[in-house]
Amino acid sequence: MNSAASLLLWLALVAPLPLGLLAWLKPPRRMRAVVLAASALPLATLWLLPRVGEGALQGSLALGGLSLHWRLDALAALLLLLTQLVLLASAAYAVGHRRAALSGDVSHARFWPLLGGLAFALGLIWVAADLLLLYAGLELMGLCAVGMMLLPGKAEAIRAGLRYLIYALVGSLAWLLGVALLLGAWGTLELAGLAAVAEPDATTRIGMALLAGGLLLKAAIFPLHGWLVPVHASAWTPVSAVHGALVVKASFFILITLWRLLLPEAITAAWVLGMLGASAVLWGGLKAWRADSLKQVVAWSTVGQLGYLMLLFPLLAGTAASVAAMAWQATWLQLAGHALAKAAMFMAAGNLMLSTGASRLVDLAGTSRRLPLSLMTFGIAAVTLMGLPPSAGFTAKWLLLQASLESGQWPWVAVLVLGTLLTAAYVFRVLRCSFVEQAPRHEFHPLPRGMDLIPLLLALAAVGLGLVAEWPLAMLRQGGVS
Amino acid sequence: MTVSLAWALGGLLVILACCCLLDRQLRRACLAFIVFALVMSFTWWQLGVPWLAAAEALLGSLLTGAALLHALGRAGDVPRLPQRDATPPRGTEAPAHWLAALAWLVLAGLALAALLRSGRLPLDGDVELSLVPFALLVMVLGLWAFAHHRHLLRRLLAFNILGSGVFLLLAGLAGPGPEVQGLILVGLAVALVGSVLGVLLLRRLYALEESVTLEPGAGP
Amino acid sequence: MSGAFFPIATLSTSLVAAAIIFLLPEGALRARTVLNLAAAVLKIGLVAWMVRGLSQGQTYAVEFPVLEGLAFVLRADALGIMFAGLSSLLWLFTTIYAIGYLEDSPNRRRFFGFFSLCVASTLGISLAGNLFTFLIFYELLTLSTYPLVAHRGTPKALAAATLYLRFTLTAGLVLMIGMVALHTLAGDIRFGQREILAEFGPEQRGTLIAIFWVLIAGFGVKAGLVPLHGWLPRAMVAPAPVSALLHAVAVVKAGAFGIVRLVYDVYGAELSQALGLLTGLAVVASVTILYASLRALAQVELKRRLAFSTVSQVSYVILGIGLFGPLGTIAALSHLLHQGLMKITLFFCAGNYAEELGIHRIDELDGAGRRMPLTSLAFSVGALGMIGLPPLVGFLSKWYLGTGAVQAGMPWVIAVLVVSSLLNAAYFLPVLYRLWFCPGPDHGVGKWPEERHLGRFETSSWLLLPALATALFSVMAGLLAGLPFTPLEWATRVANLEYLP
């Protein structure tokens, strides 16, 4: 039973690689079949979900003298499901995107193996239970992400991609240095073993600081977010969607996992991280509000929204168990809601830009009449980002507010309020532009129906998740805050 | 391997790193890096990890070296990169880079001091441990070069040297166990892919805009 | 089973209608009209069924957990169903009116889609069974009214919509913080579980008072309490059916209804009185009533005058809440309905003048009674009702407010009532005078700003009939006040059944 589940899990993790290669080799018309085949993967995860409810699925792989540990608990399984769904959606979107935007562009075929690699890397990160496996996943993810960002091949894409590459590489060296210190001090890479032996002494702290530095850089947390926006400005829409929704979150996931194992009681450091998050919320919101082009708005909004996740650190460190539980649930709910909504938003923005042929906000005038569905999708996705009911963002914000009030950490209440208002400001700035009626008529290119439908489904899922939040959250609670 | 051999190898590595990072003649710098990687490979061999030595020779020296030289070569129909780095160095502008480098060094130094004081590591006579100061020096050089240079090829070189410094430190602190070998192998593979990707992009960027830096408008 | 079915079905009629409307192409006029009307009629039927079932003692409720210790609750209680009945009835008329009003205008799909979402939110507000559910629909209402206010896409409309958002979104946040604080203090309070807060000891009183005023600040924006009313007059640039919606059916009502729920179903009238909250409410309401009436006097545009009149009239509801005792409660609840009937009539008429004759300013109304007698008659009914002339419904509200004030031992409120009635008369009677007694273009003096002949009657029958119907309803509600299922009777029933031991 257990081995069957493990086998299925690894099949589901590895399957994207051959699928990606297949899509690469096959002519573009066949990609739909590959996407269809990949839709079996979320089903596998759904089958696994109830089985990890009571106890985590775990094991190790032996490679020579080296054993690699993995572990699938409820959180990992839920994140895996989220990943598979978002990747599947963007793969399906990419089929239409190629037809509408890039017909004749041969470089599009390279998208598929990279997407497969990214799917494998993300899966690896969710289930990894030692630092080596995490390292491998992190690096594979980073390289695949850079590769995807570079596909358009324009000068600004290359420059942004190079900057991203260099930052990602330096970030991984910082990570590796941190791992070196931990390994030197405690002699193990396995997370459970590390948690058992490691004490929060100076070496652990510094090692963790280096790890955190590398991860914050990769997660584009303020003030290390500089590479994020230019990279999105020129990337293809499905790539932006995957990146904004998942890639930056994986680094956050690793950070919080390690933090809770190694330094659960470091209150000052946790507050520093919380303040970084707060600054990210405000700065990202302000920049998104002032941005001129649609994609920049969405990209800056990612910087801002990631800040909410960082509030978890101070709410976990040294607070009551009930507060910690609430913050824990809120963060993962926020992460999931944001992932779905951000993917939807990038796709909707991409649709708007593709069919108007313009990328500036002022060029959106009249779109509410001509492209109501894309705009509606944008609006529904924005509901989640603003944290308005009944979306996942709202439910998460409710929990975060409750946790902040209960623990008496008042600054975060202000951050949540200001962040919401800023988000509303930039979202409605976009919508307002689209409502303008006296404007020169644009040519509107029709898009394949699927390209409208997929982001709409994602956005609705993000909204609906707020109402059915109890289902995943109960599973999270069952797994405990560990 | 004896401690004196370790010292000799460490010294050689530092000298080669200097050659690689200071030379404006790019081909020479790349060749210096290849030699540097070969010495690294020899060091692994001396530490008793022949597999890692082979991997370093193949991935680090041969393939990464070939990729770096490819940037300067004639292959393909894209224009050739200039053979000399003519961009002015960054100097004291971009303080964020310098601050980050400094923070990195300070953190690494403090951690090492704490680790040595804690007595959890066997202190003297240990061959691996005698590599640590050289690893630190190599890291200093790599960080300095990374913050200082604008030319993307030189930054890639700096990144590779910095990475090697981290590997050395890793081996010096934790000994050449299987975990360390695994980490270094992944690191080598990443460095290789990163270098190849970087070089290809650099050539493309040069072909499109005749630029070898990240700043738009700053020509070669 | 049927207990869960009806609330969900009532809610989903408009949600499904909205979804279908968004999917229909812009040109599908007839399908959209049929769908709109069918959904509105079906909704009235469902609400009427629940009214019947409720008076026979059935319960309609559905709930599921959203978070640990927090549930999404839909429940039809007497108070909620009263509000639901009002909104679904007025909805039908507003829909008919909007169909006529927007004939040949662009973006009708968007308009009616959000229109239906808006009614779904209002129904959700009325059926919400706890503050959390209430907040969900309250914010949905904000979102779905934004496109309606911005509908015309002119710079003025967009600016008004932005202002509207600034007010309502901020208020939503304030409300949310208050609710979370209350939830942290006392857990999930279902509407009607007044004993939870009543059991708190005196050391928690300060917190309770603070939370109450935070929540009132949140509700007060939509309810248009001075000084939080700034968005309302500006939102007048929206099309007339939207104004009717904002003022009579959905938005300001949602705010007032929220305060009703807060005082009667969460804190309970007794606790509110004991904490001294009711007196505070009465003072705020009195200030709003007088200030807004004074501002209304100064307006030259008809719709702006009506807007300030709304600000002042909705505060009668708040004033009624502030009067501790059954009579005050009856006044508050019945005025919630009465004001809706009268105000929607007035806005329909204002829209008719604007559409048929191009009239926007009050001084252009001279002699319009001759050109549009039925519309003017309806307008007069609404205006006289607002002033409080017997036997119209407005008189009933004021009567109960007055007696309630005596019962609550706040005789100064009577002075407020008298002054405000005088002010009401001062800003409505000149309009009526101009309508009926000043010579206008039909007497050969001057000319209408922009006359169109929209229908066989004085204007299009889509526009005329809703106005007449709501005027008739407000006359009937006053004349037949003692019969079952009239607003007053139902309000009395709610007050007696639920709020008095």
C-alpha cells in the first residue's frame, strides 16, 4: 500500500519530464494530446491526498553512499496539486498562445521541455526532506525558469534574463555556503536529523542568514526584487504566469521550512523578515500603482503580494499556538489564492495586450466594451489580490488579521489595510482606463476561445477557494503546524 | 595528502584566481580559469575523491572552459566578442553590490570563527581544514571581481571562481564525504549550465546590441 | 432539504441570471429582457414562498464552515426576509425601468450583468446569518455597483466611481477589522445570539464600545451618515436606475440594515442601551438629518437634492434604532421599507423628466405637471410622503418615531423631527409648486431643454409604469397599514416576535 503510493508519487513527479520532451519532439499540433495526458497528474495527487492525511508518506533514495530523503505531508501534497493545476492551465494556455501570437516562431517548441523540467523541479522541492535534494530542485527550477524567460530572444528579454541568471546563480552560491556551514557544524543534510541535533548557536544563525539571503533573492522579496519586473516585461504570457504563480513561492516555501526547523524562536530576525514583507507590500503596491504598462502593474503586484507571506515569520515566532496555527493556515491559503489569481491575471493581461496590440494602460480605453471576458477575468483575479470576499485572499486576510489582533502585533494590521488599499488603487486604475468611452478605436484581434476560458477558470478557482477553504485547511491542521 | 601539499595547492589556486580575475585579456583569463579548474580537480584527487576530480576536470575545466572560450571564438555567424575588456570597472558606484559582498564575507568570517571556537572541528594537522583560509581568499577574490567588473564574461568568471571557493570551503569544513560530493556535483553542473547559458546569451546580446554589460547603452 | 433549498435558490436566481447575461451577446435584446424579468419574478415568488413558510413557523437555513470556528450562514429570519422582500419587489420595478431607460444605449450587457450581481449581493445581505457572511455580500455589493456608477465612461462618471470606491472600500476594511476584533473576542456570533455579548463582564465594556463604533463607522459610509456621506451626491452622475438602486434598494439600505443587524441581532437592544450606544446613534442620526436637509435646500439640481434627501431620510432609520423601545424599533424597520418605496418613486420620476424633457435642474421643472401629469402625480406622492403628510407612509414613520422618542425618554428628538419635517417641506414644496402651478412650455412660456417623445403616453410606458406602481404601493402601504404583510405590520411583527420578551 505504502510502496504503491510512493511509486505513484514518483511517477507523478517524474512524468512531466518525458511529457515535455515528447511535446518538444512532436509537431506543434500534437501538443494538445500531451496536455491531455498531463491532466492525469492532478488526479494522481488527488488520490494521494487522503492517504497523507494521517501520516506523511516518506522514504529515501540511495545513490551510492548517499541517501536522499523525501517526505510527502499534507502541505506538500496540496502544494503539489496546486502546482500541477497551474502548470496544466498554463500549458493549455500556451497551446492557444502559440497559435495566436507566435505562429511560425520555432523557439516555442523549447518551451515544453523547460516546462516539464520546471514541473519536476517544483515537485522535488515540495517533497524534498534534505538539503541536497532541495538544492538540486532549487537549481533545476531556477535554470528552467531562466531558460523560459529567455525564449522571446529580444534584446531586453536577454538583458533581463541575464540579470536574472546572474542573481539566481549568486543566490545559489549563498545558499551553498549556508549549507556548507550547517553541514560543517552539524554533520548532516537531512532535515529531520538537522532539526534534532542543531542548536541555534552563532554558526546556525549565520548559516541560516546566508541561506535566507539566497532564498530571498530568488523569491524576489523586497529589497532583493530588482530583477523581477524587467524579466516579466518581455517574457511570454504563459511563462510569466507560471513564474509569478509558482517559482517565486518555492523559495519562500524552502525558507519557511528551514526557518522553523533551525531557528523557530529567533524573534528579532523574524520581525526583520516581517518588516521586509511589510515594505514589500507597500513598495510593490506603490510601484504597481504608478506603473504605465499592464504587465508592469501585474509584475509589481507580485512583489507586493509576496510581502504578505513574509508576515508569517513574526506571527510564528514566540506566539501562542492558536495564533501560529491561524497564521500558518492564512499564509498557505494566501499563497494558493495568489498563485491561481496571479496566473489568471497574467493570462488576462496577456490577452488584453495581444488583442489590442498595445501594452500601456491608456490604450485599454474601450476594452470593457470589446473584450469584456478578458477584463472580467482580470477583475475576478483582482478580487483575490485585493482580498475582497469571497476569495481566498479575503479568507486569508481575515485569518491574518485575527492572528495579528490576537497576538497584539498591531503593525501588521496597518500593513494589511494599506496593502489592500494600494492593491485596490492599482487594480481600479486599470479598470478605470478600460471604462473610458471616448477613445480612438483600436483593431481588436480575436483570440481562441480557450485563451479566455482558462484564465477565467483559474480566477474563479481563486475566488471559490475562499469559500471552500475549510477543506484544504482542515488537512493542513491535521498535519499540524509541523 | 600532507598539509604542506595542501598549502601549496591552496596558494596555487589563489594565484591562478588572481590571474583569471585581473587580466583584461579575456582569452588569457579564460585559460587561467581552465588551469585553475584543473588544479581544483587535482586537489579533489589528493583528497581521495577521484570521482569528484573527474567531474571537476570534465564539467569545470573542459566544458565550462570550452564554453567560456566559445564566447570569444569565431563559431557561428554572430560577430566575435572583442578580445579585451575595455569597459571601465564599476568603481564605487552601485554600493549595493559592495555591501552585499561585504556582508557575505563578514558572515562567512564570523561563522568560521564561531565554528572554530566551538571546537566541534578537529583543529590542527587536519589537511582539509588547512584549505579553509585559501577557500576564503578565493572567495574574497571572486566577490571583489563580481562586484567590480561590468563585462559579463568577467562576471561569469568571477562567479565560477566564487563557486569554487565555496566548494573548497565546503570540503574543508565537512570533509569529502558523500553528501559533500553530492552538493559539489550539483554545484558543478549548475555552474556549467549557468556558464553555457550566460555565454550564449552574451553572444546574442552582443550580436543584437554590441553590448557586453547589463546596463543598456554602455557599449563595449 | 427545502430549508436549504430556498435561500440558495433565491440567491442563485440572480447569480445565474448574471452569468447568462454575461455570456449572451450584446445584441440579444429580447433574450436578455425576458431573462431579467423572469429572474426578478421568480425571485419575488421564492421570497413570497419563504414569507409564507416563515409565518407558518418553518425555518430556512443553510451553512457550511469556511474556516475553523467560522461558518458561511444563509438564514431567512423575519427581519432578513423583510429586507429581501423589499429588495426583490423594488428590483422588479427597477429592472423594468432600466430596460426602458437604457433603450439604444451601449454596454447593456455589462450593465444588466452587474445589475443582477448587485441584486444577488443585496439578497445575500438580507439572508446572511452572521457578520462574516454579511461582510462577504456587503463587499460584493461594492464591487458590483462600481461598474454601474462608472457606466457612462465620462470623466465625471469615472471620478464619481473612484470616489465611491475610496469611501466604500475603506469602509469595508474598517468593517472587517471590527468584525475580526469581535470574532477574536467572542467567536462566531450568529444573528440573534444576543446572549453571547450580553454575558461579558464590565471589564470588557470598553472594548465592546470601541468595536461597536468601529463597525458603525464601517456601515455608516454606505448608510450615508454625516460626515461619511460624501460619495452619495457625487454618485448622482450614474444613470437614473442606478441612482434608484443606490438610494432606495441596495447600497444605503445595506448600510442601514447592517446597523439594524448590529444593534438588534449582535449586541441586542438592551446591551446597546446599557452601554450608552443608542443615545450616541440617535445624536449622530439627528445631526445627519438636519445637516443633510439643510444641504438639500441649497441644491439646484433635482437629483442632487434627492440625494441629500436620501442622506437625511435614511438616518430616520438610524434614529429609530437609537430610540430604545418597541415603538422606535417599529419606526426604524418600517421606515427602512417606506423610504425605499418613496425614494425609488422620486428617482424614477426624476429620470423620466430627464429622459423625456431633458430636465436636470429644478428651475426647469416649471409646468411639467401639465406635460407629464402621471409622472408628476407619482412625484408628488413621493414628495408628500417624505414630508410626512398623512395618510402616506412617511407619516407613519414619523408618528412612530415621535411616540418612540417619548417612550425612550428622549423628547428632544421630537424637536428634531419637527424641524426636519419643516425642512423637508421647504425643499420639496417648491418643486411641487413649480410642477403644478408655474406656467411652463406647455402653457407657452419658454421651452423644454431637450424634448423627446418616447412613447404613446407622456413618456415610454417602460418608464412610466414602474413609477406609478411604486407610488401606488407607497399610498397603499399607508392606507392599509393595519393589514397583514404590509411593511408596518411586518415591522411590528418582527419587533414583537424577536426583540421584545
